[in-house]
Amino acid sequence: MQQLLLDIKPVPAPSLVNFLPGRNAELLQILHRILIGQEQERFVYIWGNPGCGKSHLLQAITAAYTQNNLKAVYCCAKQSCDYPLDADCVAIDGIDCLDASAQIRLFNFYNELRAEGHALLLMSGSVAPVHLTLRQDLVTRLSWGLAYQVHELTEDEKIQAMKTHAADCGIQLSQEICLYLLRHGQRDLPSLMMTLEALDRYSLVHQRPITIPLLRELLQVVS
């Protein structure tokens, strides 16, 4: 039974198209302008709470560069990675996690890139640059470029996204189901969408309508 629930469509690869903008329209516009060469700024830092979509955006941008046959590197700051000066895009996720030596490497790379490179340097963190507990000279560099907060979708926006996704799958989703999912499930959008698809499959397997008792039963099965 659990395998049936897990045998659902994979989450689509991150892209700017499948990122729901919410209050992030200006940031999305800037990223679009960078991709088409209409924005000159090459240093961008984004921050926000867990689950707001920072990793999605970094992976979407590196994927877009790769699809255009350009060299792009995505790395998580929790892991050691190289910053190639000949890249067209370097995305570093979660720079709050950089240890002392990694901060030095990023500081030196920033300076080299500013002097000689041409790449976009896109970075993310959990707080605004001024609140980062990193080397002060690195924080100063981060403040030189563009900095945007990534705002999480509001509850109403998540509900609308769930209803739209459900309608695309041929499911009539009630407000009650949406609210229950937000209260008792994982609240990030990819998890919500995967749960909806699992709920649809569970409903079909058991030949039962989508109700709160059915959703509660599903969540107990997969927990």
C-alpha cells in the first residue's frame, strides 16, 4: 500500500516558471532580466525563512544557464565545493553555514570575480546581509550587490495553489481539506503538492471520496 502512495509523479525540476511568485514578483523580474542579459548586476544575495523557495530559485537559475549551454555550478554551503572563475553562473546555497576557511575562499572568489570574471554569483542565506554572522569584509561585499528577501507564500496563496493544482489533476478540493493539510502536513509547497497527488491515488485505490477522514488515514499511513 505504501508503495502505491509513493508511486506518484516526481516533483517537477525547479524553474522560474513553476515558482509561484506571491510577493516576490520584483525578484523574479530581476532574475528573468539576468537570464536574458538585460541586467548588469552580477552579484545577487537572497534570504528568507526555510521553505520559502531560496533553493528552488538557485537551482532554477543554474538549470536555465545549463540549458543555454553555459557553465553553471550549484553548491550547498554545508558541503565543500569549488568556485570556478570561468563559470557563467555560480550559485551558493545557505552561506550561513560557511566555516572560517570557506568564508575566506568565498571572499577571495568574490574579489577575483569582480576584478576578472564575468559570472553571475547568486547566493542565499537565512537573514539579511547585515545580520549574517560571517567575516565583516565578506558581509560588506554581499551588501555591494542586489539583496532580496524571498517571502513565503501566504496561507491563502498556498490554498489557491493547492486548488489550482488539484483542478489540473481533475480533483475538486474543498477549503476544509486545504486547511487540514496546512495544519497537519508539511507546509512547503512541493510537499503539499505531493500529498495531494498521494491523496488522489489513495482515494482511487479505496474507491472513496476525498474527505478529512480519508486524508487523516493517509497521513497516518505515510507517517
